[in-house]
Amino acid sequence: TGMNGTAIENFVCVVFNVSFMNCTWHVGRMASEDTQYFLYWNNSGEEDLTECQNYIKDNYERHTGCTFQNVTIADKTASFVVNASTSGQNIQSYKKNIRLYKIEILTPPLNVTVNCAEASHSCEIRWQPPRTSHVKKGYCFKYGIVIENK
């Protein structure tokens, strides 16, 4: 329920550096200037929704995002709900379910070493898989190498 165009738009979340998550959105096109949005979420089938503790704000002090720490990625769906309050306008709520492993930006591989042999014109490149909270097997990764002559 609520007036069309008042719900948030362009809701996007990204997980980075293993356990940090940012979610951002745009204020609804038809929402009044005094509209304030509130993000609630749960992860991995937890029952209760938890409100964001660290909002990102725009120039009008409206909530336009949230940052999270210590996020654990599981093979379940996280649920997000954004409600709003305002004076004199009925605001639409927004709901979205996201599998967090699909929105993770992986860190680069670790301990990259390059050993080149001038005589054979060959190089050996070694690395360790990137840090991640949910991938336990190194063979799950695919790598691409770009070699530039300098």
C-alpha cells in the first residue's frame, strides 16, 4: 500500500573485504522532502529483522543507504525491507531478497610471486586464493592473467 513512486528506487547491495556490506538506494520520485527511510534486514533464515545501525545520509539528512560490518555470507537468502515515515503521505515499503554470495566483490589473490628465468624466457607465477567468508575450496576460483611486456 502507499502512494505510487514513494518507495525507494535502485536498491543495490555489495559485499566487499570479506565481511563488509553497503546497501544504497534513491529516494522515491514522489516522496515528500521530509520522508525518512528505515532499512531492516535478516540473514540466513534468522526470524527477526534488525534495523540498520549506520545509515548513509544525503544533504537533507535522509537515509539513502546503510553500511554493515561483520556480515557472514551463507548459502541462504538475506531479506531486506525499507519502510518510511513522513507527515501526511502514505509511503510504499520496499522488499527484496538477495543471496549475498552473488553480490560479493572478491579481494585480489594473495601472496602473488613471479619468478622469471632469463635463459628460458619463461616465468612462473604463483598465488593463493582470495579471502572470502564462504568459499572453502580453492578450485572454485577461476583466474585470468594479463601479461604486459615492458
